Amino acid sequence: MSIPQLTTEQLQAARAAATQARRVRAELKAKVRNGAITLSEALDTAQADDVLAHVKVVDLLKSLPRVGEKRAIAVMEKLDIASNRRIRGLGRHQVAGLKAEFK
């Protein structure tokens, strides 16, 4: 099966949609980083939003204050969350564990 050829307008629309999605995801991480919303609120918001559900869990954790690469990985290993997992792929026990860890 070959990839369909898109028109110039379709390509531009796809690029614009991808750019908008990246901006929305970056905005969520910035809000978490600045303390405007908590991790719990971010997870709840992402569960309801299709675009935000594609944020990687490790990236969301690293956007928290005082959480770097090592602590994010350690928490994910503790809760049995794969390193490439996105918010949409979290189970209810994993979500509850993250919320309890970062109250």
C-alpha cells in the first residue's frame, strides 16, 4: 500500500494542524512547569483532550519543578510505566500512582 499523494493545500493544512498540536502540548507542559496547574489537573485535562493525550509521560514529569530525567525515570519504573508511554496509554492504577506521588 502506497502513501497517498497530498495536494499542496492538504500538506499546508496538515503542517498547520501539527504545529497547533505541538503548541497546545507545549502550553500544557509550561502551565505545569509554572505551577499554574498541578500534575493531577494536567492528567485529567489530557484524558479528556485528544491532542493532550499524546504527551509523553516522561516529558510531563520532567516539566514539574524539581523533577529531572533521573527522578522521572525512577518514578515511572516504580509505577511500572514504560519509558515511551503517553498519557493516553496509562492505566487507572498508574494515573492514581502518579497523582499520589506528586500531590
